[in-house]
Amino acid sequence: MYSPDNKRPFTRSTSGTRTTSTPASPKNYDTKRPPEKEMIFGIRAIIEAIDAGKTLDKILLRRDMTSTIGKELLQKLQGTTTPVQKVPVEKLNQYTDKNHQGAIAFLSPIEFYNIETLVPTLFEQGKTPLLMVLDGVTDVRNFGAIARTCACADADALVIGSHGSVAINGDAVKTSAGALYHLPVCKVDNLQNTLQYLRDSGFHVVAATEHATCNYTEVDMTAPTAIVMGSEEKGIYEGNLRICSHQVRIPMSGVIESLNVSVAAGVMLYEAVRQRG
């Protein structure tokens, strides 16, 4: 469903880098290998990449790693939005046959923008910002399609969480038809705090949810607007939904009760375009 507001677990932000743990499985992991040019193997190599200013999408660390150099890597990541997952060594082995030494980093093909720097810049440029915020969208095809629509609708940025969001890699760029090279993407550590920041900055934060009573055409999007879309499986996290200033629905009259999230995002974006003339 395009944005049902089902409850799902949420972890509050803490200072520094958060880590998540992937459950072990006795069976093989269903892992699609990215091209090796999109990965960095080994902790020392990853540290050097960070020092060189490379943008990382995420890092996988062996779950039982306790080495000093592993701690050094985590210290390097303090204050960044690069997510770190601690996983069984079997999962790491699915990505490469090389000696990964318990650590794999995935390079991002794009640079990420700081939302608290971007928003004031947009206002200073005299714009009425239009942002697309994705809460838990993990499918690369949906993400790429949404990014492409954002670029076509002249949206000012796409905002995602650093945890529980799609991996931004070569596949994401391809499915966006290259739009990700032109569209600012903000990766934020705490989506709840970001939505509150946008409200405090004067944005209409508009959540698309099938349980709303207000039609999507009835909310004012001529003001600075951030459209929030949830995943098809879990929708918008309830804590994020409560922060939104408006909740709207796209009416359905057919047998199928929901739209694909990328289609629903396109409907919302082009309603903003229509209203803005």
C-alpha cells in the first residue's frame, strides 16, 4: 500500500553512529553482488577511504569483531550518517571471495547534502521549496522511479533516513535514469527530528496515508512543502506521522485498494506542480 500508517519499531537516535544487527541464518543469504568497484574490502582500506573524503552508503562489519582497528573505524564514523550493520561472516562472504577481513564498505555514486544547510540555502535563493521525504522505502526500482519523478517535477531535494532505507548504488542511479546525479539527496540520521525541523522552518509536512479523511487536492502545497511517503509494506512510522502537519489520501475507486508507492509519489508531486501553476 502506498502509505498505510501501520506501526513499526523505531529506534531513537543517539549521538554518534548507530549500529543495527542482522539476525543470523543457517541457510545461504540471498545477496546480489554489486560490482567490486562499488565496494571496499578491509578496515584499514575503509578508514583510508573515509580520510580521502569518499562518500559511503553503508558498512558491514563482522558481528564478533572486537579489534582495536575496528573501534578506530567506528570512531571515524562518529557524527556521520553512514549506517553500520554488524552481520555474520557468512553474509560478508556472499559479497566477495576475497579476504574482506570482516569489513565491507559500499561506495555511494553521489554526494549527500546536509538538510540543515540545504533548506536555508533554498530560502535564500527565493525558492518555495518542494521536498520528497521517503520513510522506509527500500525497493531500488521504486526509489529510482521516485527520484526520476522528483527531477521531472523540479523538486528541490529527496530526503531519506540513514537506516532502513534503500541502498544508493549503481542500480539506483540506473533506475532513476540518471536523475540522482542532478537531484540533491539528504541522508538523515533521525527522520523524526528532520520532520520536526521542517515544520519549525515553515514547511507544510504532508503525509500520504490511506487512512486520512482529507483528499490530497485539498491541502495547500503552494507554501514550502515536504511530501512524506511510506513503504508499501509498513507505511509511515506512526511517530513520524504524528509530526506531519497534514495527512491526506489519494481516493481509490477500483478493485485494487492502493497504488504503487512510486506512482502515488508522482500523483502527490504533480498536484504540487498543478497548484503552483
